[in-house]
Amino acid sequence: MNAVTRLLVVEDEPKLATLMRDYLQASGYQVDILDNGNDVAAHVREHAPALVLLDLMLPGQDGLSVCRELRAFSEVPIVMVTARVEEIDRLLGLELGADDYICKPFSPREVVARVKAVLRRARGAASENPASPLQMDDERMQARLHGTRLELTPVEYRLLRALSAKPGRVLSRARLIDALYLDHRVVSDRTVDSHV
């Protein structure tokens, strides 16, 4: 299964990018490398990698901005790899939607192990309930539960979509607000409570 799994490494240090690629390829993954944050979203849209290893300090867009941009249209697992070791940086990365966080310096074997673990979790969530009683139609913004149409406002629909995309996971209010209000309007974080 790994032989066809495509990963994206976003790292501007060539030696480190090559090291990660070599270890991941030795584990059977296909690996693409980018060295500029501005190129990531287009690459993810075109190639749909199974996972993104994302450095935080990049030319162009920084990794946090890239993570935010990816989460606007994709649920691809993101593992942040960075020299920023402060707790606030890790928390911010996870808050923005990263699935894991690896601090430099690191063991390449640890990177491979974490990639495998994140992919296992992602596949498990995707296959947990393939015949879900909840059906979502994003084009019409309509949801059906056991075949019965749910009467939802657009905001309620987006909330249900965000929650159902990550079954069994806790999502922060900030992440839910980003999913609910695509125009990035400023609202109270308690707005989510009333919609729930």
C-alpha cells in the first residue's frame, strides 16, 4: 500500500529535505519536495498527496500561513517539522489544523514512524463508517440523515460538515469559526456554541 502513497515534503534546507525524502522512499513512499511556501496549495490541489510534512520557516509563505491555506480546502494530514520549539508555536500549529508536530533536530526514523502513525489514523477515520447514515451534498449544501433531509442554514451545514469530517476528534472553536465563516468575519467564539 505504501508504494503508491504520495507525500509532500516542504523544506527549504536541501540536505534536510533530501534526508527526509531518502528515508521515506526507503519505507516505500513516493515523495515530492517543495522549498517555497507559495507553491504548496497549488501542488496539493494538483497532486493530492496523502500527507504533507511542512517546515514553518519557509521563503514565500511561512508554514503557519500555508497550513491555514490548506485547511481552507483540504483535510490532508499535516505534520509540521520545525526548529521552533516553543510551546506557543506548537499550540498555534496544532490549532491551525496540523495533525502532528516534530521539533528539529530529529531522527529521520522518528519522522517515518510519525508519518506512518498519522496516515494510519487518517485511514482509520476515513474507513470507520463508509456507509454513514449521514450524507452531505456540498454543491447544494444539503444534508440527509437516514435518507431524511435536514433543514439546515448554510452556517449549520458548514458546522455539520466540519464536525462530520473529523469523527471522534475535538475541534477548537477557532477552527470551527474558520469553517463556518468563509469570509473570515470577526465573531465571538461563543457563536459556535449557539449553532451547536
